[in-house]
Amino acid sequence: MSKNKEFVKFEKVDKSYDGKVLVVKDLNLDISEGEFITMLGPSGSGKTTCLMMLAGFETPTNGEIYLDKNPISNIPPHKRGIGMVFQNYALFPHMTVYENLAFPLRVRKMPKDEADKKIDKALSMVSLSGFENRMPGQLSGGQQQRVAVARALVFDPSVVLMDEPLGALDKNLRESMQYEIKHIHESIGVTVVYVTHDQGEALTMSNRIAVFNDGKVQQLSSPDQLYEKPVNSFVAEFIGENNTFAGEVSNISKDKCKVKVNGGEIIANPISVKSKGEKTTVSIRPERALINPKENMDNNHKGKIEEVIYHGDHTRVRLSLLGNSDFILKVPNSSENLDIKLGNTINIGWNSQDARALDPK
Amino acid sequence: MSSETQKILTTDGIPLEESLKKAEKKNKIKAFLLVCPLLLFLIITYVFPIGDMLFRSVDDRMVTNMLPKTYKAMENWDGKELPEEEVFEAFYQDYKLLVEEKTFGKLATQLNYEKNGFKSILKKLQRKMKKFEEGNYKEQIMNVHKRWANVEYWRAIKRRAPAISYSKYLKGMDLIEDESGSITQVPEDRRVHRVLWLRTLEVAFFVTLFCFVMAYPIAHLLATLPMKYSNLLMICVLLPFWTSLLVRTASWMILLQQQGVVNDFFVWIGLVADDNRPEMMYNKTGTYVAMTQILLPFMVLPLYSVMKTISPSLMRAGKSLGGTPFIAFWKVYFPLTIPGIGAGCLLVFILAIGYYITPALVGGASGTLISNQIAFHMKSTLDWSFASAMGLMLLTGVLAIYWVYNKLVGVDNIKLG
């Protein structure tokens, strides 16, 4: 069975609420069948608006959305057959768990015995068998969340949308629910469009992540690509931790460039700079910079330790390095006796491949 | 485990319970003193007068106190034939005393309630009595007017003997206890109250219905519009509250009268002919229109407060799960508003059932309600006991409705805000 690569397709979609500001700008996005795609971005970046347009609660101001090659802008939400998990679950408080799950089946006039089977299956999938007669108010947050997931899946929709479904849960529960939703997705192969502002959540769960900012998709790629190879400084900044140097390209070859920064020169990997004299921001992940580099690293600088924060499994060290006093290092907690003391000066090194020269901030 | 429960002691060795009581006693006294003024106020201005009014509806000692000797003499009278001389003599003496005290008018009023025609013969008796000679009062009184020789008038006096009477309640339901003591309906041309009761229920029911039909969309709009507009709309809803009830009713009179604004408009757009303007006031239509408008906020506010708590994502969820907008409304939204509907309907119905000023002003003859009748007896006939009997019947009716409502919907489900 060949999967449709353009199962959901946003084509040149614009959205404005007031006719003055574009909330979504020229969005082009293809989602393939069975994919778990996450829209990640700060609040107000347009990700929820995209989800609402797909669900049918908002209409695109311009452009078209296709579901399985059919334009859907003129189809009302209840005819789209898209399941949705809402931020606050939106369980019907006056109905039992069973009735909540039966609602989508009843409006589709499914015979009762068939519906019962589906409800049983959906509830056992979220391990809530036996909770049929409870009211939503009698369930814990995590349980309500699972009922909401089961309800969105019980009528076998082709696409399920999730709008920050784990936002209201505490940290431990949120993590276990992330795995649970991921496993459900893997076992039934439904297409999931997930919206969150939590990058950890996005990295754990998704096949691909679309990073939104300012109404535009900044980068669309797999979680590892996104983390390892951010294409611009917003993505680098937004995903994970990041040390940055603002500077100017002083020399550039094919895969290396020299960047002049405040207190010296860095050899970096030119990503979005092309010529000498361009302004740039160099981004280095904290775990890619090492203390006392043994190998022959092409960047080697001296830094002064400004602050040491103990984190158990690792120690965070704040250095002042090349004019940047917020350079963060993560030092794994090992038996090696490193000379990490406040005020000491140490050697720091990294590979030029890991220092990405991106667009200036 | 030991079976005996050990008394817990405080560190000073006093039993804990005792110590707790002691500690809380002061607070209790303080709390009581704080509510004391209000309690006294309520007892003096509310419990006592209302209790007194309600007692009046069954209190029948007035006549008994005015004619003590007569009733004593009547104890042996079987009520079949005209009473003996001693009853007439006792009545003469009682009445003479009342004439001297100049309170005989009250007796005339009271006895007239019992039987029509008492007023004139008592007046006549008062005039002729001055020339009465001692002895043989039976003869002399009977000569004053032929009705004094009619045994029914004497029976009417005797019927007022008991100190407690429920005749006012019977009267309120167009029933009467006839001479033989059985309860029958009053003649057809005098059955006024039952019509009024039914009309009151009918008007209250339809006003509630109209209010509900109009308030539901308004409340929904209020709950879903953005703050900027909903505040303005809320002011529009509440604005009538800030104007006097009389002003509002009077403005309805200006609008609805035959030469009024609404009629002029109908004539102008050609809906009705100029010489055939419909009567929209001094009948039930006027009562419906004015009362619905005045009671509307009482429906809007409870509905609004309930709708405000319903998350808009519930309707969206209903739609995304495949429900048409109507199904999503009917299965999801509507059931969640039932507590508000219950509160609003109960509030409007109870207010409407006892409504007074508006029907009095715009109701005319066919639009007045039971409360207007109560007011009429309070102010015009001064039959306070009858008025309070009807008041109590109204109250009982409201309580009965409340009870039925509680059985059907459950008072716990009511939400006022």
C-alpha cells in the first residue's frame, strides 16, 4: 500500500482575523498519510490557527487546504471526519464516558452492538476499560485526557488533530502520556497533527516537526535534523540550548568560514552566509563544546569560569569566552577530575562543523 | 485494641470537649449579638405582621366579641324555628352597647358579608331602638323590618359563632357553606375568583414561555460575544432595571394605546385600517407584552450566568465528532443550560403569578390577575381577612409549584449565578 505523500496539503494559505495582520503567511505544508507531524512554536505564532483551519472552525483568508486531494474549505467541520483532541479535553460533562464515546458513533447512526465493540476497543486502547459509567468530573486529569483521545479515535477518522492536549497535566503524567499517544499512533497508523509549544514534547513524539514563528514555517524536518542542523537562528534558539556569538564573516571557503567576533575569531560551518563581510550569528550546542579538548579541534579558546551549577547527572558551567559571558557548558558527572572551580581559566574546544554560522539575529 | 474510649485531655487536664466548648462559647455569643439586630428587625417587621395578617384570614372573633350575650343565649337554640325571647333580648342589649360605643357599623359590615341585607335592617333597628319599651323585645324587633322575622338572618348570626372560620378560603374558590352546612358552588354569576386564578396561571405560564423564548438567544449572545459588545448588550438588558417600574409600564401605555406609537406605525405601513385600530391595551395582550418585557432580565441573567461557564470548545467538539450544528446544540449545549432554564423559569413564573402594578395599569378588565383582586379587597372593601386568605392561597400555590419543580428537576440543579 503506497502512502499518499500529500494526504493533507496546505497550499498558499493566508489567514487574517482583522484584515490588517496576517496570522498565517503563505503556508505550504504537505503531510503524508500515517505521519505524526507536530506544529511547534511560541504562542501567537499561528500554529493553532492552522489546526483550526484544518478542523474547519476557521476559514483560510486565501489559499486552499486539501484532504486526500479534495479541497475542504467549503466543507463544514462535522462533515470532514477529522478527530480532534482539545486543549481542555472538551469532554461533555453531562454524559458518561460511554456516552461521550458513543456520541460520534450515534450521529453516524452506527448500530448499537457495533458501536459497543468500537467503544470497548477504544477504551482498552487507552487502558480505561471499566470506566464506561463514570462521569468526566469523576476522572483525574490524565484519565480525562485519555477519554478525549479515545473519543477522537473511536470513529476511525483519517486525521486526528491534537491542540496542546497535555498542557494541563503535571510533568510526570505528561511524559507518560507522550509515550502513550506515540504508541497509539504507531499501532493504528492514523495521521496525527499535533500542536504544542513544548519542544521536548515535539522532539519525543513526532516524525516531523514544523517550527512556526511569525505566521511562517521556519523549518520542517525530523526531530534530529531540527536539533542538529537548525537552518536559522530562530530554530536554533527555540529548540534546545544554544550558545551564540554575533560576528562578521572575515573569510569563507566551501565548508568553513572564519567569523570575527568580539574577542577573537571562530572557525564555523557556513549555513546561511555566502560571502565575506556578512553579519552572522554563530550557534554552538553546549554539549558540543568540550573542556581540555584532546583531539585536534579546530577551535580552541580560553575561558574563565563565572558560575558552576550542580545538576546531579551533569554540571552546568557558565563561562566568559570570546566576549560572551553567557557561554554555557554541560559537563557530565564523571570520576574524571576536571579543574572546575570558580574563577579558573580553562581550555574550551569544538569542531567547526558544530559551530553553525546562521542568519544574524 | 482496648474497647473503652479514652477521654482526650488537654495539657492542663481538662477534657478536650469541654475545653473546646469553652473556647467557642465566646465566639458563639459574639456571632449571635452580631445577627441580633437583624433578627429583631425581621421578627418585628416581617414575621409578626405577616403572621398577624395570615391569622386574620381564619380569625372570626370580631362578631363573637361584639355580641357576647347573644351567642350565650343562642347556645340552646337549635336553629330550626325563630329563637326565643331571651335571644332577642340579649341581642338588643349587645346591640345597644355597640350603638352607644358607635361601633355598630362594623357589625353591619361583618354580618353583611355573611348575608346580604343585614346592613339596612341593622341601621333601621338602630333608629327605631330609641323608642323601644322594656320587655317583649322579640315582638318589637320583628316589627322593625320583616327580615328580622326571617329565621335565615338569625341562622346567619349563629354561623358566625366559632372563633375560627375557613369561609374566606371557600369564598376564594367560589365555594360557600350553605345553611345546612354543606359546601356548594356560588351562583354562576358570582363566580369571579376561579376565573382569576386560572387567568393568573395562564398569564404566568405564557409570560414565562415568552420570556424563555426571547431570553435564550439574548443570553447566548451575551455569553459568546467579545467583551466589548457583550458589556454594551448587558447594559441594554439591565437598563430597564434602573428605571422605575411605573415609568416602564406607563411607557407601554403610550406605545400600546389605540392612538399610540405601535398602532400609528401599523396604520402607516398599511397593516391595519385607521378606523380599525386593534386594542392592544386594557386586555390580556397588554398584560402579556408589558410583563414579558419587565420580567425578561430575570430570565436572561440566570441563563447568562450558566452559559458563561460552558466552554465554547464543547460545541466545537460536538461538531468535530460529526454532529451537525443542530445536534451539537441539542445534545451538548442545551442540556448544559438546563440549570439556568430551571432557575429563570421558576423565578419569572413566581414573580409573574404575584404581579400587581403592571396588570393593574395595562390589564383592564380582562387582564387583571388575582393579585389585583387581593389589592382590591385590601384597599376598597377593607375585607382584610379575605385578602389575606387569598394571599395565603397564592403562597400555597407557589410552594406547590416549587415542590413539583423540585420533584421534576431538583432544586440543587438551579443555578442563579
